[in-house]
Amino acid sequence: MSDTSAPTTGAKIAAEFLGTFVLVFGGCGSAIFAAKVISDETVNMGIGFLGVALAFGLTVLVMAYAVGHISGGHFNPAVTVGTAVAGRTAWKDVPTYIITQIVAASAAGAVLYWIASGKDGFDAVESGFASNGYGDRSPDGYSMLAALVAEIVLTAIFLYVILGSTDRRAPKGFAPLAIGLSLTLIHLVAIPITNTSVNPARSLGVAWFAGGEALGQVWLFIVAPLIGAIIAGASYKMLEPSVKAATREGFAPK
């Protein structure tokens, strides 16, 4: 008898779209609208780097609880590739997941652009529109090599947390909390370096609107997270040979 409770492909796509949309809308939206809000007394009343880091972590946390049981809660092409390398996601599902994530991130970027354009003087190119960058586009002037290393290492760390916390032997029900907190930590480290990507869809979703320089540098924020994810997925498999048979529903091979 077939398992009628298993999510359909359409349900998985819808869950990935919703989760990725909320991640980009909430995380990048906090950076665009709330990171710096100057009062009449010229005091910054915004949430700053800490607030933006928390926003990204909270979006992943809440959406992993909301729809993670449907699609696995990837919301990130690097997560999809990394879990596929680790044997948690079927390779046949990878293209569909990645396309869905990029479309959802771009849709969120479009909504953010529409809202931001409602303020006089807004310029997506001049503001950077929460896009990622290195060199002159790094928030604190870090080089391309520094950005590359940071994004590879931090994405690998993110994948290790995901793979470990979703293992069947890990405490049940806490994976979204661990994943969300790890993404917060990653942003606390990397916002001054690259504005933090670790997610090609998040980078592309706003780069379309930030213009030429952002699009010219976005390659790094596609390549580096994928390298980090592949390293983590492959090394986690070697570190724990039995992990393929000890996974929870959501990241289990299909």
C-alpha cells in the first residue's frame, strides 16, 4: 500500500517557494528597511548588524518549523546540493528545488524593490539593496579572497549543523532551532565581510535589482557556497559512514 501521507512534488515545491520567499523577504528586508533608521535627532534607531543577523536566523527557524516537514526546509541551493552529496536528498529533485528557490528569492526581491521604491530618493544601485560584495562592495572593505574563504567556510559550517541536527540520533524537534541559531551566528561573523550570503538564491534574488556591480560579483556568492556545501556533504559522509541509514524524514534519500 502506498504512503498517502507523503508530500507530493507540488507540495514540496510550494513549501520551498514559501520558505525561500520568507527568508529573503525577512532577512534582506530587515537589512534594507530596518538596519539603519535615522531619527530627527540624527540618532540611528535601526536594528544594526545584530538585528539583521537575528532576522535571517529567525526566518529559517520559523519556516523550518512551518514547512520543513513537507520539503525538508532547504530554502537554499547550497543546502540542496550539500544534502544531495551527503545522500539526504535525491539528485533527481535537485534541479527542481534550485529553480524554485531562485524564483522565490527573485520574487521576494521584486516585492522588496516595489516597497522600497515607495520612499522618495530610493536608489537600489546606490543603496546596495542588501546585495553581497567584496572589495569596494564589502561592508568593511574585505578582498575577494577573504570573501571567498569566508563564504566557503561558513557555508560548510552551516551544512554540518544541518546534517548533524537532522540526524535521526540527534534530539528530536530541535533541528530548526539549531539551524536558525547557526545562521544567526554566521551572519554575525560575515556581515562586515560580504553582507553574508551562504545562499546563492538569496544573493541572486536582490542582485538583479542592485545592478551591474552586484551582478558582476554575484558569481562568488554562487560558487563559494556550493563549494562549502559539497565539502561538508562529502566529509560528513566520510566522518559518519552510517549516517545515510540514520536520517529523519525530510532529508532522507527518496
